[in-house]
Amino acid sequence: LRTDGIRGHVVGGAVRDLLLGRASKDLDLAVPGPSRPVAEALAAHLRAHLVTMDEQRGHYRVVAAGGAEWADIGSDNGDLLADLTRRDFTVNAMALPVERWPDDTRLSLEEARNAVVDPAGGQADLKSKTLRAISEQNLKADPVRLVRAARIANQLRFKMDPATRAMVRGNVPLLGQAAPERLRDEFYAMFANSNAEAGVRLLDALGLLSALVPELDEARGVEQPRVHHYWDVFEHLVHAVGKAEAVLDKRPRDTDPFLRLVPVRPETESYFQETVADGQSRATLLKIAAILHDVAKPRCKSLDTAGRIRFFGHQEMGEEMARDILGRLRCSRKVIWHVSTMVRHHLRPSQAAPRFDRGSPPTARAIHRFWRDLEGVAPDTLFLAMADYLAARGPEIDLPGWSQFAGMIGVILSGGFVTPGASKPFLLLDGNEIMAEFGLRPAPRVGQLLEALWEAEALGQVQDRDQGLDHLRRIMRGPPSDHG
């Protein structure tokens, strides 16, 4: 831009992050004249994609290959100060001339700091770690900013000034006017933060959580069985978000006697950094599954004849509720499947070894079926189960019990952890060979036989084609009769 003599300012979050010493993945650029020629030139230079965000307002996005980084280009119509005063928060209402942006050869950070245009006092709020709204009218003009306030405060570990808190709380009903897709992006960003439990609590304190996921309000005050700590279902769900983060965080494992027992493999860290869909990682979606995994418990609560609390069917109903919640937020079908499948199966690890507390490990068949049925989210669900266990016991957790549970998870994890894209075990016979051998026509029965053969091979019960045929013949004959 400097080489081509294009004048303009870097504005918003990129300037804020520069002054905080943080990396930015996106860049906002305000130019004084028409913005489209600048956006087109930048896209051509970077061999990137040009996306029209708002043709009427002259708002364009240049997206790098892979979509991980982007630049938003808009026009300030020659009035930079007016543009800055229409923004959301003081720390986002700063600008730096393009020619003053620091680099390795010309300009230092200190020189850039002295050149910042800061009409609202953003630098002072950066120093005091305060998030302050420019005005209530600016928040009302774009209700998504209400959720963004909580997300940015949580992300930067800033306190929200009292007036801004009051503005946010007082305007929560306006969220109904916001585009679900934009609310979804802020929802994702909150769970992508490294302090997501505190972020959820901030959303709740501001009344935003109830507006985004009203189903969670049903969990407040709902008592749980004594195997859980005294927290109600709502508190359990919020704590589960923090525990999901904890079991993924490798930093405290050397010092925390409980987290030291979390079973990890060399692939674990990179696995959870993978992008699933909507630009979201497995780690982020794990935390979203954590806040939703027991969302159906209030609707499934009952008492048995002994007066004990039961939540029969909450996994299946939870799957449906998760689908509804994420669908309302316009999440992609892949994200909805990913999270809702974890919700449905979050108890499967314990069911694979119902007597793990007595030292009985899961069987090879149980491990095989777990990985078969949860293909695509098996490791994710194991880590969700650990977060659930830790959140359920809370401060009452005991090391021997956790050691047994984590050990059981480790057995399942080691028994089937595969890298994405890895194929299933090689089948000794294919469907055509089975139909020819047994005189079958294409039908579900052929698929059932293939599944049985795959399981037998995975369990080491058959080693070659002849053994595979013998195994299938026994299945075809069925169990022996009482009369021989």
C-alpha cells in the first residue's frame, strides 16, 4: 500500500492488538476514497479472494488462501474521526496511518504508538485494562456488539466499566434484531478463548447467555444425584467448560496431580487443533459440547421408587436439543452433527467399562464398537467424558477414583486412536464376494455381514480369508438349537 502511494489507516482491533503486543489474524483498513479499487488491488497482489460484504457501504474483505487471515477494507469518506466515533469500544476506536505501521526496517513500535489517532482515550483504557463503550447509541446501532463486549473483555482479561455493563444489560432484548450468523460467530469466539468458563459466566452475569441459549435457564436449581457435587445442573455445565479446557491444557500437567493423569498421545494436541467446520477447532467444539452435554436433564428428571433422582434418556433428548440450539445459531450441519453426536454419546466411555471402579477394563469388543460408532468424534467424546467426570465431582474428587476413570479412558484411547483420514481395517472379503459365496442379493444383510467381519478382524478373531468365511458361515447358520 505504501509502495503504491495508497493513503489510509489501520483501524480497530489490529491497532489495539499491536499496542498490547498481541498477534492479529485480521486487519481493518479505512481509506479516504472509494474502497473497492484498493480491495481489488490488494487481493490481486496477495493472490487472495475478494468478498463483497456490503456493496452499498463499500465494505469488502480480502481473504488469504485457507481463510485463516483476512483484511477488511472500507471507506471513511474522508472523515476518519467521525468513523472512529461510530465504533463500539474505546480500545477499538484507534487508528494508525498506513505509513506509520511498524516493520522490521523503518518504524518502531514506539514511533507507531506516538502516531496513533485516539479520539476516545483508547490508549488510557488499554493501560487500565478497561473495556468502555463509546456510547449506548453505538451499541444499539449494532446489537451484536453487546455479545462482543463480553467476548472482548474475556479475551483481553479486561474489566468492563460499570456504565458499559449497565448499557449491555439494559439492551439485551435487542439481540433479537441481530443476524443469527453474527451472533454465532461471537458465540464461537467466546468458546475459542482460552478462558471460556469465565466468559460463559460473564455472558450469564450480563443476561446474554439466557438470550443466546434460553434452554440453559431450565438447568438452574435442578438438583443432581449425590454422586455429583452439590452444584445444580447449570453449575455443572459451566464447570464442565472449564474442565474441558483443563484436560486439553498441557501446561499444568507437571504440577497438578489430577491433570497429570489425563491420558494423552503424541497426536492429541494437533488433533484438537484441527478445524472441523465454520473455522472452528475440535477444542472449541469440545467446550461447546461441554456446556450442552446435560442440557436435557431438566426435561428428563424423575424419581425412582426409592426416591432417587434419575435422568433417563437425557442423552438422546440432549442430542435433539443441541441440534435445535446450534441450528438456531445457523451453525453448519457438520458442526451440529459433531457436537450433537458427542452430547448423545457422552456416557458411552463409562458404559464401555461399567465396572472400571472395580478394576475391570473395557473389553476389546467394547473398545472396537466405541470407535466404530463414534467415528469422527471418538477422542473428542473421551475428553468430554473426562471433563464431565471432573465437573461432577468438583472439589470432592478423590485421586484413586479419578485415577481409575482416567486409566479406563486411556485404555479406550490407546485401543483406537487414529489420525484423520486413516482407513478402516482391510476387509478380507468384500460385499460382492460375500453375495457370491452365500447366494445373496444386495440387501441390508450383506452390510451386516461386512460389519461382523470387520469387527472380528479388528478383534483378531480372523486372520485370513478362509477364517473369515468360516466366521460368516457360523453367523449364517445362527446359534445352535436346544435339540442339536
